[in-house]
Amino acid sequence: MSGARAVLVLNSGSSSLKYQLIDISTERVLANGLVERIGETAASLKHTVAGAAGADEDHRSEHPVADMGEAFSAMIAAFDAFGPSLRENAPVVVGHRVVHGGKRFFGPTVVTDLVKINIEDLADLAPLHNPANLAGIEAAQKVFADVPHVAVFDTAFHSTLPAAAYTYAIDAELAEKNRVRRYGFHGTSHKYVSEQTAEFLGRPLAELKTIVLHLGNGASACAVDGGRSVETSMGMTPLEGLVMGTRSGDLDPAVLIYLNRKLGLSFAELDAELNRKSGLLGLSGRGDMRDVVDAAAAGDEPARLALDVYAHRVKQYVGAYIAQLGGADAIVFTAGVGENSAPVRALALAGLEALGIRLDPARNTASRERGARRISSDDSAVEVLVVPTNEELEIARQSLSVL
């Protein structure tokens, strides 16, 4: 492991710091970690060092971490104490996940003072994310002052959306002045998975029409035509689209007006309702899909309804995207729920045989299978796959690409 040239990938949140150190030549993760509860009295750090034959070493600690600067100090201390050595595995570039790039950033971008000003200016579009992302960039620049830093934007992959897809039907001048449009998110995941799909199928990416279903605590669908995003379910914010763990997804906007008028709920209260108290949690009292599936199987009616609503919404988007693409070569499940929940996959595609979509029940429930795999039947006209996402690796690749 010594002497490796590496990329350090960082995902800085409002109260957390995720990191991975990736060997350039092998794309192997040398170490990864997470600092949680930054700013609270007892923050926790988990630092995992990759071992031989998958025998990883986990190291945990708890101590106060006041801010992002201290979080970086804790990360460096973990590398010094447990390895691998950042001197022997010196990062040649630091890649940063940034949620919102607006209309300004269409690809990975070397961080300059002007780029940081733009990330800050876009914070009103992603107030929970961009300020934290920027704080992480600035803290990292102090620690890795002589290394280039690259921002990789969640929204960039969707910069290819046609105007008909990204335009909302509201007053055009109002929308233009206030940057109101569809931006889309999970771009690094959708890009990575669509490219891995082409590799798995042994077909040129430029020839494929693919529907990627990124189903995790946050969830989004994307129609990818020849490697280009042409439609996606998340909109101006990550609230629109599919049902999620705690987010409502699509909703008649007049519901907000009605609740404000009838109950006097403030904008802050409505924001909390839709982002933190809705979705699976609001329907069933459970925000984790595993708990919802188990409860539904045990006969819990709210859980069953939540599962049905979730699958209904996914199916609705699959049908819409087949229409937008003019057919589909592949439907791909990814992220935590998409990769691991056979019941969700089966429910989401049930009844679509007329569209040439047929699951193989045995393949779908083969829980020991890992990596990219086919779960459709041999007579399915549309390939149905499970392809694990790897957003950190995609950020590393994109960061290297601009050096």
C-alpha cells in the first residue's frame, strides 16, 4: 500500500464529514471514515483501513468536535494513528462533493476564489448543503494547501436536460430572475451507474436508453439517452419526485397554501413537514425501508400502504420515462433500497409485462449476489439490472479528469 498515489474524496455536511482515500492506479479504497455530530458535545469518528482479503480494520472514537476545522484535524489524526500514511499515499487531488451548481457549473471544476464565491451565491438554492460543502472546501484547503481541489456538483450531470424538461410553467420572468427551474440531483450516481450499465451489457453507452432508479433514503429517477440525462425526477430542490424516507416527493403545491390558510402553518413548519416528517415516515411511522417491508409482511396496514404508495410512484416514473425515451434498453436499480430490497423491486415493476419488462423471481431474490447483476428473465425485452453505485469513485475519477 505504500507509495500509492491517491485521491482524497470529501463529502462535507452540516454536521458530518465523510471521506475516502482511493488509490489512483487500482481504484481501491485505502481508507474511509465518517465524523458525525460535529458541533455537539460528543462527536464520533469511525475510521476504516482496508485490509487484505476484505479484512478491514475499524477504529472508533468519541470526543468533542466543534466545527469543520476540528473535524479535519480529527480525520488527519486518525490517518496518523491508524494509517495509511498520508505521506506515503499523498493525495494528488482532493475531490469535493458540492450539491448545487445551478446553471453555472456543468462539470468538475478546479476550486478558485471565484468558484467559492459562486458556490456561496448558490446557497439560497441549497441552504442546507452548499454552505456546509463550502466550509469543507475551505477547511480542506488549509490542511492540503499545496494540492489542487476540485468541486464535483450533484447537478452537473443534468445540465443536458432539454428546456422542455427543466422549465416550470410559471411566469417566465419571475422564474428567470429567481433561478426557478429543474436542476436535478444524484448526478454523480446516475452518471456512474449508467456507464457501468453499458460496461456490464457490453454495449456502447451512446446506443443505450437507460432508466436509473437511485432508491435510498433520498430517491430519484433519471432517463439517460446515450449517456446524457434528458429527464429526472428531482427538481429545483431534492424534494420533488419519488417518495423518500422522510420526504414527500410530488405534491399538489396548493396543499401548502391550504395548510397555511387552514392551520396557519408557517413556511418553516411546512418545510419541516415535507422534508423531515413525510415520505415513508409520515405514512407508516418508519423512515427505513427495511422496517417498512418487515412491518408490511407482518400485516401492518400503514406500512403496506406506504410500500404501495412508494412502488406506485416508482412505476409511474418508469412508464413516463419509457415514453420520453421512446423505449428503454435497461432499467437499473441502485443505492441502498434499490440494491438490497427485492420486494421493492418486484412491486415497482409488477404489471409492466406489456412493456416488455419481466423480472426473474429467483434472480431478484438471490441475496448472496453482489456487484452488477441481471434480475430480468431471459425473455424480457428490457434488461433489468442491479448496479451498485459508487459516488466517491465517480468524484475521484472526475477530479482526476480536470488535472
